[in-house]
Amino acid sequence: MNSSDLIESRPARELTRRGFLRVAGGITSGALALPLLLDACGGTAAPAASTSAGGAPASTGATGSSSAASSGSAAPSTASLYPTYSPLTGGPKPDFPAAGPLYENGYINYPLHPFDAFAGAPAPGKGSTITAYTVNYFPPPTPYAQNGAWKQVNKELNANVQFQIATAADYATRLATIMAGNDLPDIVWFATAPGAASALGASPDLPKFIELTAEDLTPYLAGDNAKNYPMIAALPTNAWKNAGAAFNGKLYLIPRSLYAPGFIFLKNSEAWTKAVGADYVPKSSDDFLRVMKALNDPKAGFYATGSAQGGALGVTYYSSLFGAPNDWRLESDGKLTKNYETPEFKESVGFLQQVWKAGLFHPQTLQYNNGVVARSGFTSGKWAIWLDGFQGAWEDVWRQALHNSSKPFNPLLIPPFAAHAGGKAQFFLGPSQLGAAMFKKASPDRIKEELAVFNWLCAPFGSQQAMLLEYGQAGIDYKVDAKGNPLPTAKGNPDANYVPWKFLAQHHSTLYVPDIPNFAKTLSEAEHILLPIGVTDPIWGLVPGPTASAKGFVITKTFTDGLQDIMVGRRPLSDYDSLLKDWQNNGGNQIRQEYMAQLAKAK
């Protein structure tokens, strides 16, 4: 009997936290590995404030502390468990308005006079201490005792919020320890692991742990009940769905909403313009190969491309050009097809084999094992084409390319195109969420207080609250330029940016980076290119089954390592079919069945 069978055989009331950790395994073995958040934490300056897509922020005067509906029967469908999406209105007018929930509002400057998003309302807290466990992808913040910005946030919350902060390296181990103990923090944030279907990707048994320890938020947030917490209700529905916030008929988690675009192809605009013209878009994969050859100049130490992101030369993202699925595709008969199983994916492997054979990859490509280091190769002018994340990563790439390169350039989008002339272009979307938070079981009054605090932490772009959370105290942590933009001082990052408020709760992301000319405009235009042709993954929001948790990483790595061997000439393309069969027989087919069972149950 394996660990998941043991869990299934026990009544829920017999499963203690400590017992769960003994039998579930996986947590400490790295199953809660954290995402490659290059696009979430690329820069060193304090990040841009953000707001809900689909509508500008507003001062609502709501505190979220009003009574929630009394407990009752679970909603009849998962969709009805999500909060009714209510984009905020009013507030600063965006320079580049969002076209819908998946889009972001874009701003050139911060408003000169930030508004009070809770004008006239009492503080959300009741003077109590709230403990929260989360991750931090930045250096440690200034300790609370010396941190005026953190103290000011707590003062305005009327709550003593204290973090148990883990680094990316020790997050999984510390989380396992916390879950096994008897002193669970009030709030626990689950980071979405790379390749996981939801924030519940730590283990197939994690939902059982949540059911035992987490408060059912259905009476407070499902449907129109969320209007009591308008900042939370302004989080787009796809973030709730893709985070796996609702399962087994109840709503348990609150997502950290994120932009929708996934990885993009960026170009060194100076080199691209010189080779083929500023606005040239390849017409096919053959034409793309021609463009790459035109860019390649080994004698000058400059190559067409280099890759570390996504592994295996970035084949997953190249496969989007050939029409492959975004991880999985749900067929009309209810069957799931893995991207590896399609001729389109195999064709993308053959294409990259040609690129490698032509000497178009930088010779150090296979030596890069860190995306941040590899990124610097692109920004310093070693190659012309680079794959990276949409927003925060693009921001960091752009800033580096302008300031750290001997030949400054603007890294701009290569719009998606079809590998076959006349075909339909597509783009792989991301899951629109970074993770999700659960609240420990508590009295209704306590849960209402914590939800009101979360509501405050989701204050929108342009508000005094967002300014304090993201930039700290005026005159100490930042100064304001003539246009209203906050300029962080030496204390700004440690006092404000490094306190992990945004890895607990925050408004939906927005486009605002004032030190990069045309940033908001460029990314807003990019969203209008990418989102209409975006392709999702049908398993987002599902819980990886026991096979995916136990074998998924190993069989995927074995397969992609074999693909890389093919692409760099160490194995023939004819080996592809045997690699695929091994993936299927060693767990891939079972993983498919486990996801299909969940999809069938969700109907």
C-alpha cells in the first residue's frame, strides 16, 4: 500500500497533521519546489504597484468587516464557489486601459495625489496578532523592530502582522515542519510549484490537510458574499480557478493574482533592425531560420540565440509556433493529449535540431544552469533572441539591456507566428496566479478580521495603502518626483519591497515602470497581440495525482534530457518515439488517467 492509498483508507477525522506528514511524503522531497519567478522578481528596484485588470481602481470606503453569510450547504458547482468578479471603478484613469479581466491597466506615472481606498472606514483589524508563513524571493527585510514602514502598515491595519519568512531554498522544508507541528500560523501561503496544475501541487494529499486545518471560506467569499470584501472580489476569476482555490464543494484558498501572458520571445531590437528590419515578423519556421542565420555573427562573438529558460533549449515554447498544446489538450471525446504526443511537438524538436546544427546557439548555452545568469548573456549582447517571462522578467531584461550593456538596446517582442505559412498563430498563456493562501480554522469573528486585513492588503494601484505597502514611508523609503513617481531611497527596498506582503496578498498586476520609456505602452500593446491568440492548459486548477507527484518530475526530466540529446546531435531524431513510449509506460499514461478522472468529476 503506498502513501496515498493509506490516506484514502483513513477516515478524515483520524488524520492528524503529524500523521498526514508521515504518510504523505513528497513535501520534504522537493515536491513543493518553487516556481522560476524570474518574471515576478527580476529587478532590484521596488516593484510597480498593481490593480485589477478590466477596470481602474476606486475608493470604495469598504472595510470588508461586515457579516458574512451563515454557514450552509456547499455550492452546487465549483464555478459558483468563486467570488463574483467585481472590477473596481474610479481612481486614477489608466493611460492604457485594460480590455478585460485578463488584461492589465497601464500607467505612465503614479498619481500625484494617491487616494484613500478606505476613506471614512474603520481599520480592518481588532488589535490582535496575525501570524503568516510565506516565501520571500528577495533578501531579508529590515527587522520589524527597526522597520518603520512595516510598523506603519500594522498601525493602519490595527493588527500586528508578523511573518514567518522562508527563502526559496528552505520554503518546502520549513512548510513541512510547520504542517507537522501543533502551532500552525493563522495564514499559510502555498507557492505554485513549476509544472504544477495549481497551488495544491505539493502533494495529491494536500487537499486533505487543508480540509482538516483550513477555514471554509465559502460563506464569506462565494458569489456575491465577496462584495463585503471588494478588493478581494476584484481579483479575476481565472486566478481563483487556476490556483485550485475551490475543491470538494468548498472554497478554501485566496489566490495571488498575476498577469496572464506566459513566456515570450524577445529580440535585440538593434540587431534585428539591422538584419531584417524593425517590424519584420517571420512568416514561417523556415523564414525564422533564415532570420536567425542573418543575425548570427560568430566572428564578432554574437549569435542568433541562447537558451536556459524552460530547459531543453526552450523546446516547449518553440512548440507553440508549431501548434502543439500548452502542456495538455482536451479532446472532444474527453481524452487528454500530452504535448509530447503530438506531431507538432516532434516537429519543433526537429526544428531546434536544425538551429543547433547550423551553429546558431551561443556555444555556452548548455553550460547555463541558471536563468538569471543566462539572462545577462542576452542583455550584455551575446545573442539576439531570448525566451523569458512576460512582465517582471521583461522589466529586468529591459533595464539591464539599457544600463548594463556596452551597446544599449530595447528588448522587444517577436510577435507569435505560425511555423507553416498561412497557419494560425497561437501563444501559450500562463496560469495567472503565483500561489494561494489558506486561513487556519478559527471563529467567525476572527476569520472576518483576517479577511478584512487581506482586503486592505489588496488595495489598488494609485491608493495611499498600495503606496505604503510597496514603497514604504514618504521621505524615508522613497521620494516623489515632479510627476508623482516614487523614487526608492537606500532604505526603500529593505523596509518595504523586501517585506513579503506581495507573497501573501496583493491586487491584480498592472503595467507601471516609470524608469523605462514606453514600458506600459509596449506591454499593453503586447497583451493585445498575445491574449486573443492565447492557449490555456485544461489541467490548471487540478491537483496532481499520486503518479504525477511520485514520478512526474523524473519521467519528464528523462524525456526532456533525451530531447536535448537529439537536438544537439548526440542522438538521432528517430529516437523520439522510443523516448515517448518510455514516458507513457513509466507513468505518463497513468498521469493522464488521473487528470481525466478529475475533469470528469468536475463536470
